Amino acid sequence: MQILVTGGAGYIGSHTVLSLLENNYDVIVYDNLVNSSIESLVRVEKLAGKSIEFIEGDICDKGKLSGVFKQFKINAVIHFAALKAVGESVKIPLSYYQNNVHGSVCLLEVMQEHKVHNFIFSSSATVYGEENDVPYVETMKFGTPSSPYGASKVMVERVMSDFAFSNEDFRGVTLRYFNPIGAHESGTIGEDPKGIPNNLLPYVAQVAVGKRHELSIFGDDYPTVDGSCERDYLHVMDLAQGHVAALNWLNCHSKFSGVEAFNLGTGNGISVFAIVKAFEQASNKIIPFEVSPRRVGDLPAFWANTSKANDELNWQANRSLDQMMVDTWRWQLNNPNGYQS
Ligand SMILES: NC(=O)c1ccc[n+]([C@@H]2O[C@H](COP(=O)([O-])OP(=O)(O)OC[C@H]3O[C@@H](n4cnc5c(N)ncnc54)[C@H](O)[C@@H]3O)[C@@H](O)[C@H]2O)c1
């Protein structure tokens, strides 16, 4: 079975491509490399001992996309391609809506043109917004997104539902990721943020390796276990396997049409201070930090109810917090400059 993976050279995409190859899927990656490097796929090919078809292109380029659907017999699309920096999305919202929303619409149009109906979308816990109580359950209504990035995820989920309503062949799965961290256990692929990392773990790892001076912890007076924010961190390889589980689910439910949402998380909230401590233990390094004011839009704590993914996808995030830290540290140590090293 041939799977088109948009954004497959990126952090989650590259780990998922590896899982797909290991599960005997053939993979075509379509990526414009705006936030990634082709080196990630070279390393995935080495790890899997299999080759990947790579096409450099933008999801907004319908002509090029259409050519890919003509060239390959595609069974399903896993759609990672998006811009993902929350803070940046506040500064350049139009670019986020153009890339993430318009790009997804272009992709769906080309899929429809070529009668490809299976679609797995990278959504996010951010769609639950601040109105919902934790743990988040798939049956909850969308909350108010705290950024244009979050809004772009809500909008694409809405586009999928409306499209499914109008087209009974459409088979959509929306995977709502919580906080993916870690790296493949080989230490050869991992998260390689360009410039200053937006996410906690890459930042912590760069402080540990001496690339950054100290960590800023935004707020220590939240109503949480130790005052810092709590998130549901899951290992990126568990997340990658969640995509294989979603594909298997689509394959097993041949009569399904519509859109189904699944939370992918561990079901546990971990505080920023606990992450710092766990990373110090894994790396045997001290992480200097300062406490800064709260950031606008940060929620105190959220985590997933994962029952639906556990029961229906037969999927669970199994890797421990310690493994997430050890694998992040191995990746950082082996690749201090990411894929440039
Ligand atoms: N990393 C997280 O914490 C997280 C959490 C929830 C959801 N997500 C979503 O998961 C997906 C993957 O995230 P990631 O962390 O791997 O990000 P990433 O930036 O590493 O990967 C995204 C990939 O998409 C590519 N891309 C972006 N715009 C494109 C376009 N117009 N055409 C073709 N390729 C394009 C980039 O070059 C990159 O390779 C994104 O949709 C993101 O919003 C990520």
C-alpha cells in the first residue's frame, strides 16, 4: 500500500515514515522543506533499510500535487505539512491560514479529483481550548483557540467534517496530539528546530549541551502540583505508531465514512519542573533556569483521556518519561547541530 505523507521530512513525519516502512507500507514524502532537512529521510532510509520516494513541493501547488497522484497509486494520505509555531502564528496569522488551512483545502481538492478518500490529519490538543475541563475527551466541543495556529487546526477539522457531509466516500481521521517529545532510540533522527526552539524539550536539551545559557520557565504560580504548567508528554515513536494504528483502523473499517477523532497522549500531566528534574537525571547535567512571567494564552494544565484510542485503535503510549529524556539526550549529544552535524 502506498501512503502519501505530506510534511514527512519534519519531526513527527520522519519518525512516522520509519514506522510505516517497518510495517511494510510504501511511502511517498511530499515536503517543501520549509522547516526540515532531507537528511532526516536519508537517515530514515538507513534505519529501515528501505527507500522512500521524495518529492519537494508545496501543498498549495495543486498542479505539482496532482502530478504526484497521477504518478503513484496512493491509498491514503497522512497530512503533517503545516507551520507550527504558536507565537509566530500571532505575528503572521495570514501565512498560517494560507499554509495550514488553504494548503489542506488544496490537498483535499486534489485527493477528490483523484478519488483518494483515506485521510489522516495532524490535529492538536489545542482544539479543546480553555473552556473544556481536563482530561480532554473527543466528544467535547471545540474551545476557543488561543492562537491563529490553534484556530487553523479547528478550521481544518471543520473543513473535514463539512467535506465528509457532502461526500460519502470521504474517510477522515483526525489525530489530536498532546505533547510529543523524544527521539528515535538510535539517536539518529530527532527534533531539529530552526533557530530558538519554541518547545520545552529541545530548549532544555540545548541548555544541557551548552548551546543556550538557561531555561525560562513561564510562571510558577499556576494552580498545579508545583506551580508550573502541566502537559501530557508522549514519546514521538509512540505517536508515530499511533499513525500506523490509525491506518490499520481505516483498513479494518472498510464501511466507515465520515470523520473520527482520536486523542493521542499518555493520559498524565507532567509539570515543567518535573521535566527539568527528569532531564537532569537522564543527562547528568544541571539545567540552569529562571522563572519568568506567565505567557499569554498558556493554559495551566491539560492532558488526554486516551480511552478511545486505547480501545478502538488498540494503541497506547508505552514509553516512559525516563525513556523520553534518555532518547532526547542521545539525539542532542550525537547531533549538537541537528541534521547539520
Ligand atoms: N510538534 C508538536 O508539538 C505538535 C503538536 C500537535 C500537532 N502538531 C502538528 O503535527 C504536524 C507535524 O509537526 P512537526 O512537529 O513534525 O513539525 P515540523 O515543522 O517538524 O514538520 C512539518 C513539516 O511540514 C513541512 N511543510 C510545512 N508547510 C508545508 C507546505 N506548505 N508544503 C509542504 N510541506 C510543508 C515542513 O517543511 C516540515 O517538514 C504539524 O501539522 C503540526 O501542527 C505538532
